[in-house]
Amino acid sequence: MLKIESYSILSETVEKYESGVFEAGGHKWWTLMLYPLNYFFI
């Protein structure tokens, strides 16, 4: 489980966060990418 306690601290210390494979809502997802300081759309 990924739980972000403080988004402001995350954005000060991490440029990019990338998860591994995970399941949510009954579906298998390959990755979750967060870019706290940038707008990045695929």
C-alpha cells in the first residue's frame, strides 16, 4: 500500500516515484508514476 502522509515533503525530496505492479479495484496495473513537481501526461 502506498500512503502519502505529506505531499509537500514528498515534492521537496522526490523528483519521480515509480511503483511496481499492483492491484486496485479488481484490476492489475503495471506501474504508477508520480511527478510531484511536474505536469507529465502520457
